[in-house]
Amino acid sequence: MKVSLKTNIIKKLYFDKEQSCNEMSLYFKKSVPVISKAVNELIADGVVVEQGLAPSSGGRRPVMYSLKANEMYLLTVAMDQLSTRIGMVDMQNNHVAETRMVELYLPDNSEALDKLVGLINAYIADSGIPKSKILAVGIGMPGFINVNEGVNYSYLQTEGESLVQYLERATELTVHLDNDSSLVALSELRFGIARSKRDAMVINLGWGIGLGMIIGGELFRGHNGFAGELSHIPLSEDGALCSCGKQGCLEAEASMLVVAQKAVEGIRNGRVSILQQTLNSKNESKLIGDALMAAANKGDQYAIELLTEAGYKIGKALSILIHIMNPECIILSGRGALVGKILLAPIQQALIKYCIPRLAANTEVLISDLGFDGELIGAAVVAMENLNDESKIIQEAVTH
């Protein structure tokens, strides 16, 4: 795919908010006149606007440029096994429509794909933004995803065409698909803690437990794109049965879904907790999972006990990761970042027990500021990173 200088400038301005021609000249290794010409053409096309002069630091202040906020948009979709969130952002990364969250059960659901298409098209219609102004759709979802082929081997199977082809045909938009944990890592790399790090492991604490690997300042996918399957690291030989068919996997022992199920069982067996009021709801595991984190942050002893047990098992898995990767930091992100402070103590306890001290001492464990929004933000990132000259919206601007 051809990516011209002007398309690259659009990407740069999206991720950095505003830049001067001098800054872009250094970044792209192009002369200032060449950058200025491209920027002026983008201004003429209504894509870029001047933002005034940079703050004074001595000498002549440069003119700063940014993307025009309401000229183009990105549709973002963040999925997990139980629900889907849909949002829309402008070129300043501002939400322009309320994020919508709906129940959409993925496992063994033959109707899930058509329902996803309906949700996307309905959201766009309700937003009032024409499809002609939407650059692309970024979608994150769980499962074994081949980004190059646009296929999810775990969910949303199609016949005769890839999942991406199906979605593009059904929505009439460009679609970029990626694993949910990879998108959480991308959000940290572009807008979060990992922006200042070269080697970081990003743990997506959702209903499962995912891993996004940032190595040398870039997302590492592995040979077939499946790198980072932390959730299936075996913790024991005779543990709980995992969805992958094996016993004792981290996900089967410590994921939020498992913790929620343990909470249900414990309360039914007489454990006292403020979670009792959610037991009669239709979707127990999901509602208890959300309520459990809220209860733990309020000091509920049973909720804290369950999360402490899970945190210790997560720490045991992280000790293996540290020995293999020797990362600068590990970032706790995703839905579970909400209880990151509670998880930190048992994780550190496990690292002390299972890690070589010299390695553990040089790896920080940090809590994401993006948290549950990470996948939605990452969906916008993957859509923008894949922007090229074939985009209908920018084609005129990049071919002048």
C-alpha cells in the first residue's frame, strides 16, 4: 500500500496533536520547504489547520499545525466474550458520540456476526455522521487473530471470505481487525505509559488475561501474529480445565470471569459480601465481575480476598515473563486496572518468591491510566496506523 508524505503527516499530527514544520522535518528526514509545501496543500484541502505559535523558548517561535477535528472520523469497536462497545472519535481524538455498550455473547453464537454489523450500522446512523467522513473502523476482539489475513480463528467464522472482507462489505467501510490485547498495548504505546518506554509488557486484565508485547518501541506480534498468549501459561498440572482444553492455565485460574464465578459459588455457600444483591441478575458472571471490582475498592473483604488470590497467580505467571523478556516495565491495563492497586501487593509477593531478585528489581509494575478505555483507544490507533493513499477521504489531498 502506498503511503505518501501527506498521509504520513496526517498520521503524525493525529498521534502528536500538533507539530511544527521543523519538528516534522527532523522526524521524516525531509527538508523544511518540502514539509511546508505538503502542509500547505493539506491546509488548502481542509485537513490541517494552524494552531498559532509555539510557546517561547528563546528565538523565533514556530507555527504549530494540527488536524482539523471535524473533517474526518474513526469508528472504534472494542469487544470481549460477553459485550461490545462502540465509539466515534474525531481527528483530535475527542469522542463525538456517546460510547454504546451492548451485550453480545461470542462463544458458540452463530448470530453474533450479523448482530455486530447491525450494531455498527445503527450506531453510525444514530451519530448523524455520514459514512463518507469515516476514515476507517478499528475493531478489537478476543481470540487467535491473523491480522494479515483478517481472520479470527476463535470467533465470528465466515465462509468464502475473510472476516474483514465480510465486515467491509456489510458496512461499506474500511475495517482493521486486531486482537484486543494487542490494541490495549497499542493504546499504551501511543497515548499511555509505554509511550516513554522501549520494552514493556502490557497485561490486558479482562474476562480473560491477555498480553501485548512492546519491544524496541514497537508492538511485537511473533511469526504468525499470535505472540503474547500469556493466558495459557500453565500454572499447575491439575488445575481447572481451560477453554483451550488444557488444565491449569492462568486464564482458568485467575481471569476476571473465573474470579466472578468463584464469587457466585462462595456467596451461595454462605460467604458474606455486598455482592449478594447482584446474584439474581440474568448475566451473573458479568455483573458480579463488575460489581466485585467496585466492592473491592469499597473495602469488601470477600472481594479483596478473591482478587488477592488471583493477583498472586498472575504474579507467578509474570515471573515467567520477566525471566524470558526482561522488560523495563509491566503495565496492568484493561478492565482490571480498576483494581490495580489491590492486585499490586499479591503480584509483588509472587515476584519476590518466584523471580530472580536482580531481574525483578529492575522491572516496574505500573497501573495504566487508560484502563478499560485502552481497547477503544487502540482500535482508533490501528485504524490510523493503517491509513494509506487508497482511503477515499484523503485520496484527493494526497494526489495533488
